[in-house]
Amino acid sequence: MGNFLFAKSRARARSLKIDAEMLKEFKESCVGIKVLVLGTANTGKSTIIKQLRILYGEPYTRKELEMYKRLVHSNALSFMTQLYELAIEEGDGILSEKDENGVYCLSPAAEIDEETAQLLSRLWIDPGIQQAYLDRAKRQIPESAEYFITKAHEFAHEDYLPTVEDILQIRIPTKKLVTKKIDIDGTDFTFFDLSAQENKRKKWLYKFKDVQVILFVAGLGDFDVISSQDPTRNKLELSIELFKEAIETDEFKDKTVILLLNKMDVLKEKIRQSIDPAHVHDPLGKKPWVNYKSDKDHSYLKAQKYFLERFKTCHTRSKQPIVHCTCGLESKSIDEVFRGLEGAIINDYMKQSIFASMKVSASAQDKMSKFKRAGMKAALNKK
């Protein structure tokens, strides 16, 4: 009887030691969650980072709003110039010779006054510009072009300052590494957006082997768009290839991968307009979605399921990505994604821990839960 009690006591002591060591390892590893953001150009990566600032960060200062005001004006003027150039390339240009002369005077560096706003309004309703907007995928002109051009009169007001929605709609080419630190529910996240280095990804991927999370953003609405990186390729098809390449990289094979299928609103609108993925082809004539089976109902959910399956089956990785279908412009959906991310990281850590194969007591699991809720912030900030 004594030997039994002694053995039981030693087993309990060993279990408690394991519990303590596991909690210590967990705390020491939690020096913040580092997220590497990947994806092809113009898939909404920067929009998502801006959403996180709006949701969890400090309000924008007056100085920042003034800077965004200049970008709002620049976006509206630049998008109209791009649409006009496309109208010339694809058709007969625009109807009004006077307004055509006005287009040549538009400069992205200028400010929108009332006269310019009236010019933009007239140009927008011109059949040539409307057709160019429908053909915008040929030049990667974003859907936000309509947003900025149709609101030009608001931007012309002297006391105008950008709203949150205006800021989210802004398109700014990423020309350097962007590092953004954000506290989400007491957890420190550091996001590394390497969009500017897409063409050199093989050279720099290994430098970020210490990140815990790969956040890959793809635009489902880009299924009919030609890639700016490779003008002979379909943008979404290229995105699937990059996704496969990234998550099968040796440095990332055990990382948590979040696949964010963005631009659901754009996909829905294009399917509603009867743009059939099966008929889409690249400049070389290849049809990347030739096996897509369209239906009479023009269901965007069917298209969503099809493209999701293409991402799921493109890789050989045993550890499956966490997938979210979302719209980067909708704060609620982005909030749901990132509030659940902390739990996913902790669960992955537990699975990868050297203690994961051992029997861990229920009390340890309870401690982990309490630690996550009450002490995560202190642990994640501890260097």
C-alpha cells in the first residue's frame, strides 16, 4: 500500500513538474506574435493592415488625415486618367472634345476643386469611360475608382477630411518593407508586409523564418484580372502558385498559415454580372478555370467554393491552413478573423510543444486557459 501511495505521489510530482515546465516554455516563447503578410499586388493586404489600426490602434491624427486627404485627391485624379487611357486603347475615347482636353490637364499631384469635380462627374457618365470601367481588369484599375470619382464633389470642399471609409479605399503602392505593431486584446502583433519585394521573395523568405504566422491574402475578385507582375498570366492563378510556393518552403512548413480569401464583394458582383470564370483567358489564350461549371443562378457561393478548393488542393502540406473568406473593407469580418488568431497560435504551440506527446493534467490545461485570458499581455511583452 505504501509503495502504491509513494508511486502515486511521485507520478503527481512528475506531472506537476511537466505542467510547470510547459507553462514556462510557453511564456518564454511568447514574445509577441510575428506575422508575415504575403500575397500578390493589390489583393488588399494594406487595407487589412489599415483595418487593424482602425479597429485596435490609436485614432488618426490631424496630420495623418491631411496626408490621406492628398492621397484621396491623387487617387481620384489618377483613376480617371487611367480609365481615359483605357478608353482610348479599347474604343473610341470619349464623346466631348472639351472634356477630352480637360483630361490632359489632370495631374495626380493636384488638388480637386469644384471645377475639377464637375469635370470628373461629366467624364464618369461618358459611355467611353463607363465601358473602360467595365474593362478595368485589363489594366488592374481597382473597383475603388468608382468610389473616388463619384465622391469628387465632397473632396472639393475646403474643410474636407477623409473618413475611415475613405482611408480604407485608398490605394498606395507599397515600395518598402512595412512593419506595423498592433495590440489586439492584450496580445502584441507585429505585421511584416513585404509587398514591395514580391519579385525577390525567394531571396528574403528565409530571413523571416522566426515568424509564427504566415498571413496570405488572395483576391477572389481577381479571377479575371491580368497580373501586373507577369502580363502573360492570370492574377488569381499566379496567387495560387505563390501560395503553394510560400507554405511549402522548408522554413514555413510548421508555421500557422492563415489564408485570407479577400474581395468577396468583388467576386459576388462579377458573378452577378455574368462574368463566367470558365470563359476567362489570359493573354496567351490559356483558360485557368476551364473546369469551372457555371449555372443559371450565377451563384457566387459556387464560385467561392471552387476557388477555395483550388487553394486547398494546390499544396502537399500536411498541416492545413486556416481559411477565412472576407471583405477587407468590412470591419466586422476582419475583427472576427484576428480575434480568433490568438487562440489558433496557442493551439498550434501546444501541438508543436515537446510536451504535446506527454499526458498533461486537466489542471495544466486549465492553467493554460487562465494564463491566456489573464496574463497573455504581460507574457507576450516580456523580452
